[in-house]
Amino acid sequence: MDAAGLRQGTAKSQEGILFSNLELGAWGLKPWDFQKMMLFFRHKFLTWFLPPILLAVLILFVVGCVPQGISVVARPLGNVGVWFSNLWEQRFPNPSKNSFCSTSKSELLSSLAIDISEFESLKIENENLRSQLNFFERESFKYVSARIISRSASPLDSRFVIDRGADDGVKEGAAVIVAEGHMVGKVLIVSSKTAVVQTVLGRGARTAVSLFNSSRTLGISEGSGSTLLSLRFIPQNENIQVNNLIVTSGLEEQIPSGLIVGVVTGVERDPAAPFQEAVVEPLVDIKHFSNVSIIVIDTGGL
């Protein structure tokens, strides 16, 4: 740039300064007053406006960006944690982990069903023992209480073993009862500490009975290994009705009369036969009982 150009630029700069001073003068301000005003407005802007703006920007950043950032970081970290937990359980299994919370629903239902079954069994046994006590309080029989310790697997044989024997006064042929005097069997074999009982339902088991009617019709009940009894040797002129009660007749040495055997559920009449027969159903099921009583009768050595 030559000297003429430099002089021209300097002249324009001086004109601009002169123009600005003229404008400030028109407002009644001096150049140093304008500088103070600019400093004042800059200070107020930094103090009043800039902090809210920065706070708004920060809020928008936190709400919009931070959760996304956290999710991006947390997802792989969570996968790593699951992988490490599975690896730890495989390497170091915990045998005592089967707690209540980890028990399956089927196992809980099975346990509940067992508890209910045991409760019902105990309830039946409690009622059975109370009924036996009431029966012997009314009657003058001597008796021995016993518990069933084993049962035969064959329904045809239908026997069970009790934990009382000759040392306790149990005799062969004695009546075995439950509840309110229901006869369920007869002592078949006696040892010193135990005895074998054959139920009235066992195949070939016979008991002298009578109908609980006006004529006290006599007969013989016989088991066949099923759930029903056959009532035999009933004369044709005897009137047998369904629902007639069958009780012991007392014609057997060790069995008193009046023990309940069952109830008539059907009658079979054949005019050509000398006797009529009936079907008898016991009123109790020995499979539901575990406590019995053996009636002890003193025959006086006869």
C-alpha cells in the first residue's frame, strides 16, 4: 500500500470515530459513558440470563441423553452379571438351595394332599377310639387294645397282625372289633407277643350270626375275599328284608352276641333249595383303621 492509500484509510477511521462521537453527543453521552454501559449490560447478561439458559440446557441433556447413555451401559453389564452368576452356579452348585421359594407348585400341592390325608386318617382314628371307649363303657366285656402292625397283601386272604398276644390275654377265636362294637375279624393264630387276625371278609371265614328281627333268625356269614359277605342257611320260611341288621348270635365260645357284622343288601330265594341266601355288606372297612380291640371272655376253663 502506498502513502496515499494509507492516508486515505487513516482519514476514514478518523471519520468513523468522529461520527460515533457525534452520535454519542447527540444522546448526551461521552465515549467513556458508553463503555461503562456496555460493561454493565454484559455483567447483567452473565448474571441474569446465562445461568437459566445453562440450567435449561443441562436439564434437556439429562432428560434426553443420560437415560439413553445409562441403558446403553447397563445392558451389557447386566448380561455380564447373568453370565457370571450362571457360571458360578455351574462351578459351585449349592445342594441346599431347595428352599420354600424354589419349590415347584406341584410339590407344594403334593405335600398339601399328604397333610390332608394324614389329618383325615388321624380324625378317623380319634373317632374310632372314642367309639370303642363308649362301647366298653356300656358293656361289661373285658378287652385288650391293640394296634395293627402289618396287613396281608392278598385281598382273598384278608389278614392282619396285631401287637398283642397270649401274654396280654388274647385268645384264639376271640372277636376283634372297632368303633361302636363292629366285628371286623376273629383271632386266628396267637403267639406270646402278637396275634394274627382273619377278617370277616376273608375267603372261608365263617361267623355265627342272626338277623336283628323279631324272630332272631340264625345263619352263618361267610367271606369270599371280596367286599361283601354271604349269609347262608336261612330257612325258606324266614322273612328276610333288605336293610335288616346282621349281628353275632353268641353261639361261638369267644364271641358274644350283639356285635354288628353288617346289613342285608340283597336276598336270593330259590324255591327248590332248602335254604335262602342273602348278601351282606359290612358297615365299616378295616383298611381305614389301625387300632382295634380284642374282647376277652373268661370261659372258666370250659
